[in-house]
Amino acid sequence: KAGVTQTPRYLIKTRGQQVTLSCSPISGHRSVSWYQQTPGQGLQFLFEYFSETQRNKGNFPGRFSGRQFSNSRSEMNVSTLELGDSALYLCASSFSGTQNTEAFFGQGTRLTVV
Amino acid sequence: TQLLEQSPQFLSIQEGENLTVYCNSSSVFSSLQWYRQEPGEGPVLLVTVVTGGEVKKLKRLTFQFGDARKDSSLHITAAQPGDTGLYLCAGVRSGAGSYQLTFGKGTKLSVIP
């Protein structure tokens, strides 16, 4: 069974630009979560989608947004990029998003803002 | 606010030694998970502990969940170079209409042959 696929793997953008990252979950999984990983802060929760609805959102500015499509694929968008947005962005999919659910992570998208 | 504190942050040991990694929380979570992440990869789930006092074993890895469900530990016996990686604990919050993992900052383990 194919794993979680994130595209692109690497991205370099300039301050002020916007970026869209994509995540294709494991077939049949309806919950998709996004995380930002930096050396200083570790992994921080951005948001979670389930059946096209955002169920939960982390403590990030409104420049960070996302959506989920009917096939469970998800995208996240960051507008007006700042240097501090440089990070590894990870997507995780799970079947139902309950406490015993196993979350499967993609390899991530490494975003560098210059 | 970092709700999960992991210690130590870095650990470098010789092959064959034992080690313990700690994860302490100021909150109670529905369950707690341990992940291992290798460079260039996403985290991979090792175990989920749900019940206070629970102990789970995965080959040379032993996971414990505190009675109050606010702390956990990972013990590795006779570490191998293949155990090298970033170990992350994550508290799971789930309920009607939400699912969220809160991660500790991780313990970077290096096992020297």
C-alpha cells in the first residue's frame, strides 16, 4: 500500500512570496494533519482536516492555511513568506483520527525562504 | 508553551550500553505515542500507550506510561548503531471533532560502534 506522499520534497522561495504544499494520504485515510518542524521548536501542529473540514488548528498566524479535497488529498498554503517560515513541513494521515489511531507521516517538504 | 518536556536532548553512547529517555507533561493526554525519525524522513510510530502504568515491549525497547498518564519513558537495552535517530514522544488529544499530536522536542541518539 502506498505511503503518504508529499510534494515537492524541496522548495526555495523568496521573502514575500507564497507557497503551496501538497499531501496525498494513504488510500482510505480521511484525517490529514500538518506539522512544522524546526530545530528550535521541534514539531508543531498546524491544523487537521477530516472529510474536507478543518477540525483543529494550532497557534500559527493566518498566513498559514489549508484545505482538503473530496479525495482526502490536502494542500497547505503559506502567504507572505518570512525567513522564519523555513522549516520541514510534515503531513500525517490516519484512518479516523482517534486516540489509538496510528498516524503515518510523509517524508516532508523542506522549505527554505531566502 | 511546550507541554511535553523530553530529556536528555542529546545522547551519545557506545554500542551495547543501556539508555533511558524521559517524556514529562504538564497535561493529561488521551494517549501517548513514541516515534523515531531518521534524517530526511518523517517520524515513524513505535508504540502507543493508553493506560496509566502500562508497559509495552518492542524487542530491545521498553516503554512505560506513568500512573497519572502525564509522563513516559523509553528504555533501550544493549543499544545498536541502527538505533541511532531522533526519538519523539507525542501526546494525543482526541475527542469529538478533533485530533492533535503535541510533540516533545525530541532526543537525538547516537550509538557509536
